[in-house]
Amino acid sequence: MSITAGVERSSNGLIWPTNLGDIKISVDERTILEKKIVSSKEKLSPRTASNEPMFYVPKSPLCPRRLDIGHDHAFVVLNRHGGMPMFDKTGAQQKSIKFVWDCISGSFWLKKRGRRDKQDDALRYVRYGLAVGRSESGFPRIVNDSCSASSKGKSRYFEKKASHSLPEWLKEFGPNFDVGDIIGLVDALRKIHAARYEPAKFCSMFVKGSYSSFGTTHTLFHGDISPNNIICEARKDEKTGKTFPRLMLTDLSNIGDLSKLMWTPGWASPECIQFAKTHTKYQEMCTSDFLAKYGAVKDAWAMGLILGSLLRGGFHPQYEDHLPRFSFITSKLTIDDSGRVVDERGLADITQEEIDRKIDVLIAEASSDGVKALWNCVKKYLTIDPEGRPTMAEYSISMS
Ligand SMILES: Nc1ncnc2c1ncn2[C@@H]1O[C@H](COP(=O)(O)OP(=O)(O)O)[C@@H](O)[C@H]1O
Ligand SMILES: [Mg+2]
């Protein structure tokens, strides 16, 4: 999925890929689209504080692509009539993602949809909620789909496309991280955990347990902290002239979703494994209680493993799947010849003693105060007892 388009500006200021074929648009169609965009922009009301998109232009025989026009963007939705589908590493097409071209910034965006209905509130919190530390830099840019209001129950939004996923970045450039960017990522999750959240009505109707009753709030959580849900954009450090990856949290479409306990193999916290062992039926896994109680500390566990792996130079080098770089984790997993996790029930047997022994050595070896502080966070997040494990809002690093 490496699409690095050269761009050029047309006479009316809109930006297109030099090779229009990259977005499967013909020169004739571009002319039609430009007319539509220019006339739509003229209709925009004066800028409002919220920066919400103003309206969308539906498809028509003359202009068969949906446009979404706002003050800062003119999105051309690509996929229906061409465009590039996105594939995961097994070659399966990721149906939830579509490409979008923004004629104002001249960049690719992705059109995403939530799998659960009415997650918009949680997503809105991430966009407009109070910034915590460097959280602003830890998320990709997100714009609501102005069509979303009219499509009942669907959570849809646009997200700026980053150049790499974290595993892709590591493969291409190696582990050249700056502590500040790592803290930006921690702060992004801290911002999510800083919210007390009440599940939306529609969501609650589908989930069991006491949290489905109204008026009960829980700590907001991401739900699937894992290597592929972290994306990178090159950032040039002005002082040193070096390039580092800005780390951002993506896959926000399940944020705060109480209806399904899920994780990426290798990244589950021990209590999740324990829960899955004793609740084998699908319906039992759809419990709001467990996630309302432990959703955020489940994130913290996985983030602890991510941070530790980053500080140690990337994910486990021995396996194809991007697994935590800690033998106290990988030794508990059954991994087949192709490097896939086939059984992770052993994670329930991990002991605090083996974790602490390893992390204490790494704390002692830390190369700077910043790195030491991060390792101390890792140690807290890798607390086996979920009752004693802090969320990022309860324990986090603060440096400026
Ligand atoms: N904004 C983005 N920029 C670059 N790559 C992205 C972006 N969003 C997602 N991806 C890539 O696409 C993959 C799938 O997207 P994601 O939102 O995680 O959906 P899914 O629910 O299918 O996991 C991610 O793992 C990531 O590698
Ligand atoms: Mg994902």
C-alpha cells in the first residue's frame, strides 16, 4: 500500500496526483469534479468554530463520485468506481477501508466505518476532548463524514492516511524512535483513558450486564492496542535534523465498544485469557461488564508490551507475527512454523516474579532518565492483577 503520489496544482488551486491514473480518474472526469468542487466551496457558510464538514455532494450521473466538502478539505471518494483497495497481510481485502483523495491538501485519506453503531460519541471525545500532554500528535487527523448523520446507526469518518504502519516503518527504517514521540503515543491513550464514558443507547441494547443500564459510566478504552493499529509519519526534528516516526493510534472505530471482547494474538492481558477460558460461548464473550471494568487496563497491558518492545528495538525478531519482544510472553505462546500464534492460553500462567525480574534489569540498564521513566511505566502496566494495574490516566509519564 505504498502510494506516494507526485502532485500538481491546477489553475483553480486544487491539487491532484500528477499521474491521475493513480486514483483511476480521467482528465475529463477531473474537469467535472473541479467544477463541482469549486461551486460547492462557494456555497460554504462562514467558518464555524467546530470545523465540521459542511455538506456532501451525492453521486450523480454527471459526477459519479461522492464528494465531501468542508473549509479545509475537498474529499473525492475513490473506491466505488476504481481506486485502491487495501489488503491485510493474508491478502484479504480490508472491507472497512476506502481511499479518498483530498484536493485541498493533495493527500490520501481513508474512509472508515465503525463496526458498532453509535460509537460517534466516543470518537468525538477523541477529536474534541481536552488534550492531555502530547495527545494531539498521537492521533491521525479525523474528519466526520457529513453523510454520517443521515445514515442511521453507522459510525463513519475520514482519517488521514499515514505513510507506514508501525511494522512497515520498522522494516524500512529500523527502530529509530524518539522518546518524545513514544510519549505522544502514551498520551493519546491517556487521553482516551481520561474520559468517563456512558455507552450510547443503541450500543447498550445489544450488550448484557449491569453497565447496559443508563447512567453508569466506565473508563473509555481503545480495545485493540497492537502493532498494526499504530501508524507512523516521518517527522523531522528541527534541532538535530534527524527524521523520526511520529507514532499515532488508529483503529478507533471500536473505541469504547462494550459488546465484544477482542484482542490481537499475543497482546491479551492475563485476565482476558482467563475470562476466555471460562466463557467459551460467543454470547458470553459479548459481555459489557468485563470490558466496562477492565477495558482500559487491558489497553494498558498491551501498551506496556508495545512500549517495552519499542524500547528494545522493535517486535520479536523471531516470528512473522509482530509479537511482544519479551520471552516471558512468547514462551507462553504456542506458535506454528509460519510464526502464527495458535494457542495463547499459557498467558494465564505468567507470574509477576518473572516479569519484574526482567524489567528490573532493563530499568537498571536504561540509557537516560526519559527511558528509565518509560521503563517504570512499562513495569506498572505489566501488573498481572487487573485490579492493581493502572490505566494510562492513573499512571503515566510526564515530561515536557
Ligand atoms: N490512517 C492510516 N494511515 C495508514 N495506514 C492505516 C491507517 N489506518 C489504518 N491503516 C492500516 O490499515 C490497517 C487496517 O486498518 P484498521 O483501521 O486497523 O482496521 P481493521 O479494523 O481492519 O483492523 C491498519 O492495521 C494499518 O496498518
Ligand atoms: Mg486494526
